[in-house]
Amino acid sequence: MKKAVHPTSATAAPVRGRPKVRPAALVTEESTEDAETRIYQSVVSGVMSQRLTPGTKLPEAALCELFSVGRTVVQKALQRLAHDHVVELRPNRGAIVAMPTREEVDKLFEARRVLEAAILPLVARSATKADFAMLRRQLRQEHQAMHSAPQTEWARLASTFHLTLGELSGNPLLARYLTEIISRCALVVAIFQPPGNAACEHDEHARVVDYLEQGKVKEAVAEMDAHLRDLESHIQLIEDQTELSLADMLGLS
């Protein structure tokens, strides 16, 4: 006689009508990540728009209140910002907007000049006619932005030009290193370059493309070197004093 088999918890048929419940842990994790990103983007935006000036304190308690989040979320956002060199985390003193020294800026641009000098010969060797046509379309957008768009848009398009050259090098490692270093340079330029100056000069970009398309690699490298040195020369490491509240500087008021 066969024994009756009772369903176990693993094999039992599901109870009909019971709603599916999303695990609470997943909901919490997702909302935490969103809040962390919101804080990160607000701080970066404040820095790039020059509302948040170097040395500005970013107290955890104030950020918790402004963004209606817990301390853990704020700490994760600040750690991410520190990783990207947007803020400095000082032991027992809290976070401040990064304050690079003149020596740090010099070394940053020195590394960028060396990196872009290595990339340009690769671009000249591998870029196609379609690639150069695409670069010239970017240059037209850049030129138009210089006469009609905010300075932050100039900076974005200028960075895009350099990043495109990195991609056209055909070397993903060099392109990745260039992306990181341009991100750091863009922050320094956004913070310390006086208003009204273009992040990059359009004519210099155009001459680099002309030289590359003509196969004049040495001239292209020399033009890029002079271009980056000129960009660095406009950086003024002066701390601006502001009476704005933290909420104003973060664009939350």
C-alpha cells in the first residue's frame, strides 16, 4: 500500500489570491541608492556652477536635514564625492569642497599634457574621413555654444572634444585614463576659472583637427600642448567668500 505524500514547503502549491510582496530590503536599497545619487549630483552641480566654493563645509547633519535622509546615506555620498576629488574628507573635522593646491593643479595638467600627447598620434593613424567629419560637427556645436550658451555648456562641449579624441585613439585604457583626468580638470576649471573665459578655445581645437587630418602629428601635439598650458594659465586659485546658505549653494532653496 502506497504511503500518502504530504507536500513540503518547497513543493506545496502556492496559495491563490496571495499578493506578491517585494522584499523590503530591495526597496530600501533602491531608495538609498537614489538618495545617494541625488546628494552627489547636487554637490557636483553646485561646484560646477561655482555656487559651492572651495573650502565650503558640508556638515553631515545639515545634509541629512536638507535631503531628508539618514547619516549613512550622506556618508556614502560624501565618500563617492571624495573618490572623484570633489570633496575632501578630513578626520574628525568633516567634509569640505576640495581645495587643490597650485602644485596639485600643476601635476594634474602635466599628466594631462603627457596623456593627450600620446593619444594624438594614434588618432592621426586610425581616424577615418567620417571621424574627422564628426569632429568638425562637434566643433561647430562648440563654436555656437560659445556665443549663446552658459559657461557650463562651453565646458561640457570642450571636454567632449577631448574625450572624443581619446575614443578615436583606439586604445580603451588611454581613453579611460583621459576620462578620469579630464573630469578632475573640469572641476578645477569650473571652480577657479574667472567667469567669461572659455573652458577651451575653439580655434585651438580646430587647428588640432586640421593638423591631424593633414598627418602633421608633431604640429598637432605642439598645438595641444600650448592649448592645455593656456587653459591652466587662466586658473586662479583664489577662495571666494560667499554669504549664501548651504541650501542656496546646493540649489535647494
